[in-house]
Amino acid sequence: MADVGAETAANICAALRKRVKEERITDPSLVRSMIEEIVTEMMSPAVPIKATTKPSVILVIGVNGAGKTTTIGKLAAKYKAQGKSVILGAADTFRAAAIDQLEVWADRAGVPIIKQKEGSDPAAVVFDTISAAKARGADIILCDTAGRLHNKKNLMDELEKISRIVKRELPDADFETLLVLDGTTGQNAANQARDFSKVANITGIILTKLDGTAKGGVVIGICENLGIPVKLIGVGEKIEDLREFDPAEFASAIFGE
């Protein structure tokens, strides 16, 4: 029911059988906590976002509708609350109203935004944002990118171009590429992670929309098979509803505790 996926579920069961046999468990009540331990281990360790350089760059990618722009707004507010200066780059120039939507979040978080007109080159927006961050001495550069459908090659080429610009302009900066996945989409999220990881060095996942019935079990397989850690989870619409990921807490939530 948590949409863990058949392959990952089979792996969990295999690990459970092995552990039950090795530890000679006969009490069924111990099995659930053992499953939670296995799931926790599959998703561990917790890896925070690395943003220690000035500036640090966080590139946020993902398909349309996953909650990307909202997450960027929440992340901006989170860093600003920590006393860091944040600058947003509106590099999602393809989707109608994406720039306007990011502007609303920039206003809510009280941070500046760098933008160009709709349809302009996303990589140019990223370049302008980096230039502005250098000039203003910003701590964090947060870039929204096109809600690129993972099967559209030209959009993936754009993503590679953006990464090249960041590495050229800020070769020594901490550079995170975070993939936003909708916790309600199930196994489709695993396909997105697989496809994006082929063209981008994804350093972490932000799992959104866990405020409803979605349990987001699909990320267990993503962590196990692709080795990409979950860094943050979105649990609601409010600006503060973005939390650090805790593998043990997540495993417990999957089993409804």
C-alpha cells in the first residue's frame, strides 16, 4: 500500500527471512520492527544538503507538477531563517507562468529573484544569477529549472548546459542537484529518477506531497538501486512544511506508526 514496488518488496522480504533465520526469531510481534530496521538501513545514512561555500549552488530539477517551484520557495525561506542571503534564479523559462509563480514565492520568502522573459535561454538566466550572487556576496544560489519531461532530449541537453556553466563560473562551490519527486506518483517516480540520473549528477531527492495518504515508498528502491539519498521531504503547503529527512522516522511512518 506504500507503493514500495515489487522488486524492492522482494528484497526487503529476502533480507527479513535471512535475519529471522540468523537471529532465530519466533515471536511474530518482533517482525514489524525488524522490517522497519531493514527499510531504515536501505535508506541510510541521512545526508544533509551541502552548502558550506559562499556562494553554494542548489539546482532544482523535476517534471512539471512535482512541487518544484513551491519547494524552492520553502527552501529559500528556510535558509533565510538561518541568516543566510539567498538569491533565486528563474530558469524555468518554458512553462507558462513559472516565472510568476517563483516571484510569488520570492516575495513570501523575502529574497531577490533574477529572471528574463518567458522563452529565454535557461542557461543564460543561471549565468546572470551567478553573476548577481557574486556581486552581492550571496550565500545560496537557488535555481529553478524547466519542468523538463525526462523523455525530451533537448530539455536534458539544456540541463547539461546549465551544469557546465555552474562548474565553469564557480568551480570550487558546493553544487547540489536536487530532484523533486511527487510522493503520490508511485513507480513513475522511479522511472523519472532513473532517466534524470543518466544525464545529471543528482546529489539528492526532495520527496513532496506527503501530507495526504501518499507514503512515498518508491524512494526506498531509488535509494537502494541508484544510491541517491533523500535529503528533504515536503509535508504540506505552508512555507515551513519542508523537513530534513530521517530514515528511521520515514520507515516508521510507512508502517502507519
